[in-house]
Amino acid sequence: AARLERYDRLVYQSAPQKLPAADDGLRELEVIWRQGQVTVRLHGKDDTLTIFDRRTLDPIPGRHRLGLLTWGPDTAIARLELEEPR
């Protein structure tokens, strides 16, 4: 399951789902926030799992940041890329 939280408040939680097969042990997490909606996808070797699709998420007034958490020793971030929308 995946959780989308705003500070300590749960906003959305997905049902447990089978993860896509890893490509050399890695999966790509794609997070898109556009016009007050967030989409989260997990890309694997051959397929993609959409975790949240265009869920409404208002920004926190006066804050301009993104937090990302992982749990356990088997989940790690290998690389992080940020792109500004055109």
C-alpha cells in the first residue's frame, strides 16, 4: 500500500498492489503534481503501476517543498530528478 500524507494527516491510501518487476533491482517512481492534482506511478521492467491518478491535493500555503519517505533497509532512493513544468 502507498500513503499520501500532508504532514501527519493521511490524505489518500492505496490498496496493496503487486509491484511491477524491477529492472536490475530498480523501479522508477514518477510523481506529477499539476493544477492541484497529483498522479503517482511506479515503473518497472515491463509494466507500470498507477498508484494515484489525478487525486486532488492542495498545496500547503507558504510552503514550497516535497518530502519523500521510504521504509526498511530494502527500500532506498538511488537517484532523484526534479523537472519544472513547461
